[in-house]
Amino acid sequence: QTSSTAKEGLDYCNQLFHLEQKFKDMDADERYKMRLEQSKPVLDNFGSWLKAKKRQVLPKSALGKAIDYSIKQWEKLCTFLLDGRLEISNNRAERAIKPFVIGRKNFLFSNTPKGAAASAIIYSVIETAKANQLSPFHYLTYLLEKLPNINLDDATQLDALLPWSSTLPESCKVASKHG
């Protein structure tokens, strides 16, 4: 009984991820529409299923705890329906921070709060560069060349240096050839 009930819950999740796979090459607007049309009904059925099963399983069992957790996190789960740019899971973000989680003992050697803050900033810049298909080395080199020569109070000049800026040189991009 418990394993078949757990499998039913997993099937709802698998349906949602299968739909996301179908939508992955769509632009954000099209993905948003398809999610409302196809994913929302699956999510609605899953929500009804969770509420029904909550009354049928032991609350302190592993399945009962999983169902209770799902219900408590429901609003967060549904967030991906609000915008086609959002992902259904945070797996990509978790993969991005994994090196820092693994290296967290090394952070104990940051001698000062300023040193720790500087480390956090540089890691953030590197991961944001990667997320925007930039070569962290080439992007940081570009930033270190440009930042001393701009007015840091000029938002337009700063915006041009952000990792998603369309004005970044090809040399910063991963797909480009670096001499």
C-alpha cells in the first residue's frame, strides 16, 4: 500500500518533469502558456491527491512526512507556473553552489569579515558568468581592465559590464575562440 501510494506521488512529479522536458526549447512566453495548459492540470490533480492521501496515511510515517512537506511547500512548487523563465526545480542552482559547499571548511581561513565578503562576491561573479555562458577567466579579465576606467556612479556604464549584457565582447563568451 505505502509503496504504491508513494509511486503514485512520484508519477505526478515525473509527469511534470516530462512536460518540462517537452517545453525546454520554447521561449519563455510559449513555455508559460504550455505550463498553464498542460502542467497546471497535473499540478492541480497532484494537490488534490496530496490532500486526500494526507488523511489516509500515518502522519509520522516517511510517506506522511513527505506528503506534509509537499503541502507546506506547495506555494513554492507552484511558482514555476508564474513565469516561463523560472525552472521547476532548483537543481541548477544547487549544482552551482556545490563547489562552495564542498569547500566551506576553506572559508574558515578567511581572516576577516571583509575577506569573507570579498570571497563571496568573487564566487557570485564567477557563477553568474557561468550561468550566462561566459568564460569566468576571460570575463574577469575584461572586468579588471574596464572597471578602473569607468565612472562607477554611471548605471549605464555598469550595466554594460553585467554578465547578461549584449555589449560584452565575444572574447568573454564560452563558445568563442580565444586566440
